Amino acid sequence: MTGTTAVSGFAKAKRRLDSAIEQLREPVAASQGVEAEVMLPWTVHDLRTTFNMIACERLKIDAAVADRILNHVATATTSKIMRVYNRSELFDERKRALRLWEQLLKSEVIAKADASK
């Protein structure tokens, strides 16, 4: 990133991420006494969808807060009038939500990957 051009390199980063995931899948599955399932194709945008769904359903984060984290204009969760008058960035709420997300990742993703090593 140069600060003068758009962010690039997503395809290369995605390949590296796929490789890292693939290296962990077998050991994690083996530690759980199961065979690793075939990984379905996915896109980077799927991470945003997953965050939004888990944040709202499991972590009980308000949809407007999740929308702000994803930098959405919240057309689905607020009225046009609300978007005009409520310019709150929800920084405290977003910080709390992202800490909950961090805790979930540490306990359910990172800890399981570490346990399989």
C-alpha cells in the first residue's frame, strides 16, 4: 500500500490464506477424531457475511453496530430519516463488539488450532 493507489494484492493474499487454512484443517480434524471435510470455495467477502451473522446472532451485537463495523450505510437497518439525523459513529459500541469478536476467535478458532499442534 503506497497511500496514493488503491489497495491491491487480494488474490495473492487469498491464495496464502487458503494455503494456511488447508495446512491447519487436517490436524484440527484429527484432534477432534474426525476427517477433514472438503473446503468449499469461498471469497473474502464471505468473511464479512460470517462476521455480520455471528455478531448479530451469537454475540447479540446490534445490527446497526455491525453495519458500522462493516462500513455500511445501514440502508437495511435504519430509515432514511434516521441516517440523516443520527450521525453517530458508535465508536464505543464498535469497540465492545470487536472485543467480543476477538474473544470468540481466540476461544473457538485459535485455541482449537493451537490444541491440534
